[in-house]
Amino acid sequence: MGGVRLVSVTGVVGSDGRCKTCFRHWCCLIRWLVQELFPSLVLSHQMGGAGIVSVTGVVSSDGWCRNCFRHWCCLIRWLVQELFPSLVLSHQMVGGGIVSVTGVASSDGWCRNCFHHWCCLIRWVVQELFPSLVLSHQMGGAGIVSVTGVVSSDGWCRNCFRHWCCLIRWVVQELFPSLVFSHQMVGAGIVSVTGVVSSDGWCRNCFRHWCCLIRWVVQELFPSLVLSHQMVGAGIVPATGVVSSDGWCRNCFRHLCCLIRWLVQELFPSLVLPHQIVGAGIVSVANVV
């Protein structure tokens, strides 16, 4: 991007705690990435605007930008339908699965078409996209639960993974069974809601931070990828690893949007981004401006 600027967690951020190069909402970043990667895609369900808002942008009275989906599951389902228009969804939700900030939601804040848990939605998407996939580690049930579904006493549905990293690793292993993991974790990386966890609430096989897990997955799937912007360390830290005083490991990006943009640039070096953000959008706690 020219003039790469790294900012630490002690660096300059906006008054609301967001770095100056951030999108305010994840949905804005995701939509922007989809448009960049698939420029010929005609979005059947157009949002009011571009779906992109800066931290100084105009937002609605409830803190949502006017172009936002209220729920992640709605955005993900919408993207799946847009990218795979011929896909017939075997488990139809009650409605379109899309809700605006003015949409009708249930009494607990979930729209009537929502999955209660992310892991349920992800599993459902994987099953829809790969119907012939035989899941080697079957969960107790279908892995799908509505907002009226039966959940365990701690708020987790009976088919859930407790941690995202466990679910992601499981999905990667299922989709790429021949993949040999160079950085093996202690165990299988899968834990149920009744599993053994460490004293700080992390299962013994967990990465402490999302960015560490995401970077690890990318390195495993693309071993020949030379990362142009190397972080200080491996970017992997267990729950017992050394972290900075503010709880971030020394190799972390402060914001997920920064990490995602960095990954896209690494994976698609020839991509010309028409909507450049102010800076590099990369943040590392090890590089102080």
C-alpha cells in the first residue's frame, strides 16, 4: 500500500478507542471485501448505501450505521446466498434471514430468523456448502438451535463447542483431512460444554486470541506464503503464554479488521483496493509509532 504504518496498542487511536483506519462495523468491512474480491457480483439485496462507514461516519440513534445488518448471522446468510445463488438451503429458516436495524426482533433481541449461536450457523453453512462431507467428529445433534431451542444451564446449546477456536480447527480438519499441522496443539482442539477447561476459562488446547488462530490457519493452509509484513513472533500463544500488561499478546493486531485486511492483501497481492483507508490498517503491539 505504500507507507506502511504500524501502530501499537499504545499508539494513536480515535477518541472512541478505534484506530483511525478502522471500519466501525464488521458488516461494513465484510461487504467491502466481498465487493473488492468479486467486483462483477450484482448484489440482489442492495443496502441503502455503500455499506461502508468510518469512525466519523453518520450512524443511527442506536449506534448502527444506516446500511447495517443487525445480526452477523443475517449478513453471513445473505453473503452465502449471493455467492451461491443456485444453492438450495435444506434447512430453511422462517424468513429471509435478513433484518435491518428497524426490523422486528424477538423479545430477547434476536430476530425471528436467527440462529442462537455462531457455531450452529457455521456448521449449518458448512453442511449446506459441502453436503457430501462426512463429519468425523459428530456432535450430539444437528448443531442447529433456534432462539426457542433447548439450551444447557449455562446458556450453551447441547451441540455447541465452547470456544470458537475449537470449532474453527474442527472445520479446517474436516475440510482438509490430509492437512498435517506443523504446530500441533496439546490435544484435539475440541471441547464440549462439559469439557475440562483451565482456571482462567480457556480450554487447554485454545489459542488466547483470534488473530493468533487465524494467522496459524493461514500459515497451515498456505505454507509457501511469504508474509510481507512479518510480526515479531510466531503470532501463536497458548492460554498460558506471555501477554502484555493490557492483556494483548505481543504479536497481536488490536483490531480484527486490521488483521483481515492484512490477510487479504497477503493472499491477493495484485488486488487494487479502490477504497483505500487512511493508513495501512495494521496494528501490532510490538511496533510503537
